[in-house]
Amino acid sequence: MNRSIHFRVSQVWFNLAVARAEKLGLSLSEYVRSVVTKDVEEGRKLDHKYIWVLQSPDNDPWDEKFAQEEISRIAQKWNVHVAPTSETRDQGHGQERVYVVQGKEEDISEFESELNEALY
């Protein structure tokens, strides 16, 4: 089954993509397909984990902004991608949110360990 994808890009993006494709001796569609394929293949190699993060503790040692800054800082350090979900809970200590952490297994583990040290 053939499937197609259509999307709009700026003229600058289009010109850069065409130039890169020509440099590699590919058509624009072959170039875009190869880049997307590579991204998908690399994404399959990554692990992911769901973690609960206490964002707004009831006793106020930090706030949601500080928690987000720490998550971003530590994620960059350990080269993991972190995305919040809409799932939250309050188990008597404050507001928690589930985050999806994606990366190499050992990097996820180090990220989670350092985040626990930073926030708890």
C-alpha cells in the first residue's frame, strides 16, 4: 500500500532541503524519506520510562517552575528527552505529574537519580 505525506514548508527550508538532496545525489522525496527513516530507526533504539515528579510540594521547598527548570537542566546533561503528560495526582505531599523520559537506559537511570537528588 502506497502512502503519501504532504506538508508545507518555507521557501528557505525548501531551498536548503533541495540543495542538500542534490549534494547527496538524491531526489527531494528520497532525501526526506531517508531522513525520516533514520529518525524512526534511531527512535526505536531508545528506551522510555514513565516517572512521577512532585512538582508543587505542600510544604513549598520548591515550586513548579523550579521543578521544570531542574528537569530541563538534568535532561540536557544526560541527553534524554522528557515530556510531561496530562496525568496528575496528589497523594498528600503535593501535586505530582507523570513525565515520559526517553533515551538510553543508563542515561534514563542517571537522569532519574540526579532528579531525585535535586528535588527530594
